[in-house]
Amino acid sequence: MKPACFFGASFVMTLVAVTASAQPPAEATIFEAVDNFIDTRMAEAQVSPAPPASDTTYIRRLTLDLAGRIPAVAEVQSYVAAADSDKRGRLVDRLIESAEFPEYMATRFDWFITAGNGGIRNYLSTAFQENRGWDQVFRDILLADLSTDQGALDYLKSRVADTDKLANEVSVTFFGVNISCAKCHDHPLVADWTQDHFYGMKSFFSRTFENGGYVAERDYGLVSYQTVDGDQRQARLLFLTGKDVTPEDLSEPNEEERKKAEARFRELKKKEEAPPQPKHSLRRQLAELALEDGQNHFFARAIVNRVWHQLFGRGLVMPLDQMHTENPPSHPELLTWLADDFVAHGYDLRRLIRGLVLSRAYARGSRWEGSQRPPTELFAAAIPRPLTPTQLARSLSLATTDQSQLDCEVPNGLQQAVAEAAEARNADRFDQPEDGFQIAADEALYFTNSEEFEKQYLHAGLKQQLLNIEDRRQLADNAVWATLCRAADEEELQLLGDYLTEREDRREQAIEQLIWGLLTSSEFRFNH
């Protein structure tokens, strides 16, 4: 069997002369800017891009990225049959406006913000439903203000006991900078990061603590540290850009004042009452500073780079937490353009995502027919990406549903029926894919030896649907459509038909094996 896309039918490669200006016009859309910069870089490298992905591949890729599942057969066939020139834009808008989009984005962002520890998914779901700007999400999480959203509290509550770790996690997540190496000494390889930066970032959190389920902030608690030369130094409120925002009147109370404040916090904790606001909220200063004009490039570039990585399989800066002068982006002008545009349009994640997925770069095929595949940082061909746990779980459920029973019209009624059929069962069984992902032994064993997998997927509606089809070629084609979101090619029809013919005496088991083979194929496991 030769699955399509990055394993399947061959493409005829033709050398295309790429012509693009160094800078896009001022009125360029996101996708026009993306293609301008990507095409320019390919032309400089004398690389011709892979052909566009097929309609079936594009809708599968897009639905996985925006809805967290493969598309239903009816969705694919309706999209392929559409002849209008704007069908891609209409598909993107339909998925972004669906109820599935904010739910899946909440799952993805909860993972990268909390590093798998969870806790703020419900908050993020609401934020995506309301299309809150990324700057507002940052403020909500960093300030932990009950008047904004209680769900955002959990991020700080679960981390505030270790302010060293908290300072670095905030730097990594929201600014794309890992400063952990500068805790004990200035970074040996990157002049950007010194002990002053590490303890400067830690100082923004040094007065924060949990008080009876609330995130409180004292009016005392400064940070001091020892340099490699043995000198004791008082930390300043220093941002990653090097800007010092230490208030002139920032001071420590005397012992009596401190005892009174601690007694007050204990009283409020006992009464389960919210703590008062401090005279100087150092976390609020960080939030304001990080979004200030001239200081916000770390914040904007970090999330643009993260979203790009999520959709393209590789960031413009890699690793994602190493945004510094010694590690320049693959496309510096593109990252700057996207970050500036993102800020100018209110940190709108929906708008950013929509623009990226409408680019030619996103819509390229992943198969490369040339003698040597070009470097991934050129984005000349799509990079196959392993499915996330939610994508895999929901896709397994939908693929093994009898989709002939989803008797709804595209695109309105079908969408709800498909979402219900694609229930994310057993997502926690699968590992979150990181760069360099490899299938874990637990997952392999689940697919090969689990009675639960057999009952939930191999004995599900798809099997019952296929049992009612007498024609072996039609049966094979239906199975491929349901699982791989495309028609079976002639070689596959022949191979699968022969397989079923040879096992006519055990037809039910043969159909189960056929489904199992498709569900465990690389083509199903990856977003290509």
C-alpha cells in the first residue's frame, strides 16, 4: 500500500523561477507577506518549492490544526467538489468560527503554557471563545486578578512556591527566552543573559505568594544574590531588554511593620478573604513593561514563533526558548513583520492563525521528489507533524464511526454531529509530541495488545458499515476514505481487495485487520 501525500503518488517536479521583492507592500495581508519572505529566501537558496498539497491533504491538515480532528468524509468530498476560487478562505473561516476551534486551541495553549501540568484550560476556552487578545491573556495570567477571571489564577498558584522556576517559566512561555543558565553565572555563550537578568526577572515575583487559595503580593521581599566573584548584590527590577524599572521608593519595612503585615495576611487567610493590593505590584509592572512600545518585541515575537511552529512544524527561531542574538531567526524580516503586524492589530490570535494557514507556504505538499530534500528552515515543503494526543484520540473516534449515520448537510448540521462523533476518548494515553518525536512503547502496545482499543475502535461503527458492503473494492475505498480522508488509489484497491478475498472464510476478522492497518499507518499518525 502506498499512502498519498508524503508516502504516496509521485509528483512531477518542475523548476519554478521565484520572483519576490525584499519587502511586501505596505498593504499586504499576512499570507502575502509570508509568501513574499519565504519565496525570496528560497530564490536566494536556488530552491524550488514542492507542489501544492492536494485538496484532500489540505482540508485534512487544516481541520487537524484548527479543529483537532480529521475531517469527516462528507466534509472532504464537499470541499473537493467545490469549484469556487475562494473555497479555501471559506473553509478556514468555517473552522475558525466553529465551536471546535476555541476548544482545541484551549487544549493546545494549555499544554504549552503549563508544560503539561494543566490547570487553566477552562480559562483559555473562554478566552478563545471571546477572542481575547494575547496581551489580555498575558495580563490575566500574570496578574491573577479575581475581577478578571478566576481561572487564570491557577497558573501562579501552582508555581509561586518556587520563584526561581516561575521566573524562568514566564520568560520561556511568554518571551521565548530561557534564562535558567544565568542563575549561577552570566551565560557563557550568550552575552545577552547575565545574572542581573535572571534575578531581575525573579524580582518581579519575589513578593508573590499563595494566601488561602488567593495569589497575594506583599509590600516587602527584595532579592539579593551572590556573583561568581563572591560579591553580594541587590537585584534590580530588570527586564530582558535591559530596562530597569525599580521604583525610587521601593524599600523594605521594619520588623514591626513586617510582623503586622504577616498577621494581617494570616487573618485574611483564616477568613478566606481576598488579600489587599500592594503599594507597588511588581507583577503589574512586569505586565505593563512587557507590553510597552519599544519593549514588547520579545512578547510579540515569542507567540508568533510559537504559533508558526504549531502550524508549520518548525519555528522561525529554534529552539523556541532561545530567542537571542546568537541564535537568529531563519527569516528575520518575516518574524519582525509578523510581530509588528500582530501588535498593530491588537494581538489577535485568530487573525494571525487565519493569515498563516491561507499562505502558499502552509498549503505546500510534504512529499519531496528531488534528490535531496532542502533544509526544513526554508519551508520549501510541508513538514510532517505527529498528531497531538487530542488530535489522535478524536481522529480515532471519528474514523471508526459509521459516518453514513451522520445524516446532516454540509457545513452547518454536519459540524455538530462530527464534533460529537469525534469525542476525545483516551487522549491521556498518548504522549505530547515534541521536536524529535518518536512513538512511545506504551502507545505501540496500546494499538497492538489492548482489548480496550479493539472494543472501542475495531468493533465500532465503521466495521459494521463495512460488513454491509459486498463489493471488495468499494469496501476498501470506504475504509480509506473514513480513515485517511481520501480515495484509495488503484494499487491500494487491488491489494486490499486481494487481502479480503484470501480471507473470505474469516471476513469479519479481515475487516478488523484492514481497519487496524489503516489506523496504525504513518499516514494516519501524522499531519502531513
